Amino acid sequence: LHGTGRETFEAVKMLRSANASRISPANGAEYPRGPFGEALRQIAQLIKANVGLEVAFADMPGWDTHVAQGAERGQLALRFREFGGALAAFARDLGDKMADVVVITMSEFGRTVAENGNRGTDHGHATAMLVLGGGVRGGRAYGRWPGLAPQQLFEGRDLAVTTDFRSLFTEVATRHLGAAAAPLFPGFTAAPPPLGLFA
């Protein structure tokens, strides 16, 4: 075996010896039942096992609410409750280790501003991203609010994009991970000034 193959086997061997699955949630953290909560619980186990984890990914499907999106007790509200509960449990579980962790949440698409004829919303243009963790200057919105007036909407129906997602990813990768910006998104240069996510 060469290069990547050998490294993969070494990583598997190291993970097996770390036995991260034996590590229980700490600080009274209770993850919601479901695949997303379970994924974040496992990521927290790897972080607490000190295996050298630098990047991890967890997905949460079920946001495509074209029909019967619902109000405060509808399907969208239930998804948000599970999503928020899992993120809160992850942060609580990690405790002080959260100072070395940055979480980015994003969706591949937003939702339309107006409800459709099926009491849902359709695929939109802009979306929101959340960032939490060590060094993040939280409690604020970054980027310019485009407005909801008809003349401010993209194609007359969607929230307009004002911040390129690559700017956010680049700032997190360079400021938190110490990565070089150039190879992240070839041909892309973040528009100045930086978002200022980190203190």
C-alpha cells in the first residue's frame, strides 16, 4: 500500500485503540434521538478522545417543506427543535473543549419568502448559516440584510444573497484551522473586508 491507503489503515487502527464509543456525554448533555443528534454525539466522542480530529461532517435531512410546513408545532418547527437541541447538547457535552471547536451550519438552498399553494415553501435563493464555537463573536448577524420588499427580492420571490458562503468558509478555515486561503476555492477571492467572525 502507498500513501492514502496506508494512512487510512493507520487511522482505523488509531480510532479502534482510542475506543471513543466508551465516552459518555458530559455536563448533563442530552442529545435528541435521531440521526443528527447521534452524529453530533459521536463527533463529540472523537473530540474528547483526542484522536486529532480536525474536520467532521453531519447532515440532517428533512428540510424540504413544500407541503404543510406548519406553524410553531408544524414539521419545520419540529426540525428546528431537533436541530437546536442537538447543537446545544453538543456544546454542553464538550464544555471547555468547545473553545477549540467551530461549528458551521448551512443548507444547500433557502426557502421562498412567501408560502406556496400547499401551505409550504419552495426552494429559495439565499439561506442563513450559523457559526458557533471558540473565538466566534456570536450574538449577531453578519452580512447585509437585503430586505423583504418586492423590489428587494431576487427574481421577485426570494431573499437575495448578500454574502458568498465561500467567504465564511474561507474565514473559518484560515482563522481557525490556519489553512491557506488560495487552494480552498480556486479562482475565488473573498471580497474585503472580512466578515470579522472571530475575536
